[in-house]
Amino acid sequence: MKTIIHCIITVVLFMIACNAFALEVPLTTEEVTDMEVTGVFTLILYGGRFLDDIETVAILDLEKDQYTFEPFAPEFDYIVKKEVPAKKALETAKKFVSFHHAFHKLILSRILDKKGNTIGYEVRPLYMPFVYGISDVLDVYYWLKEGNKVKVTIRLTPSVDRTRFPGNGNGDAGGGGGG
């Protein structure tokens, strides 16, 4: 009987822990114009690793605030430049995300903390929709963690990921070898 009660308590605690993580909501973004970007930034250039890399985004982390952005990726997937003035940061970010042959235009968005304060900016490419089926091929999320760290997760949308890398564990044929 004690074993059953112990198992039930363990399952309930596990379910509560899972729900606590499921309720976590990413920070929001909203589109802005170049004129609204002021200050000095740590510029994070993610992607651009090869000529056909569409998993590319630039993040302008406002310096001298309480937040620090940290991409959830290996360090070789991004470049960090510190103390970059707004005009130079935007110029560099725009050039960085627009290199791809299917680039159409970009979106500039402010990243807001839970109180609605601007803590940084995102420069994201949009591609010609007939190339990948959609213009916005990225899922980018900002997660506020303890110590005022902002974890950034960046990945291709599932529909684009499946078409670019068939056989990556989604049941499609033609993928990696047997195991």
C-alpha cells in the first residue's frame, strides 16, 4: 500500500513539474522602425554559417540594462560584438540577415520584458515565399530565466525543416543511414 501511495505522489509531483514548465510563456516582440532603435548594444549574429543558411537572425541586446541574451546554441553558431552604437548595429544586422539569394525583406522588432520595457531588438529575414512555402521560416523565442538571463531559442519552422532536411526522424524516406 505504501508503494502505491509513493507512486501516486511521485506521478502527481511529476505532473505538477511538467505543468509548471508548460505554463512558461516566452517574451513578446512587436514590430518597430529604425528610428526607434537607440542606445549601445551587444550584437549577436546567429547563423550565416554557409551560403544557403536561412536559419539566420541578428539580436541587438541593449547594454547597461539588467538583461543578458544567451543563444541556446553552440558558440560556433553565433558571433558576439560588444559596445556597438545603434546605427552601426542596425547596419551590420541588416547586412548580415540579407545575404541569402532568396532574401525578400526584413522585420525589425523590439523585444519586451514582462513589464513591457524594451530590452533589445531582433532583425529577422523574410524570404520569397515561393522558395520555402512561407516568408518567415524561423521560430525564435525569448525565455526569461533566473538571474535576468534571456535564453534565445532559434530554429526553422517544422514545415520548412522537413522540406530542407528530409528523413530527419519524421518518417520521411531518404534520411540518414540505419543505426
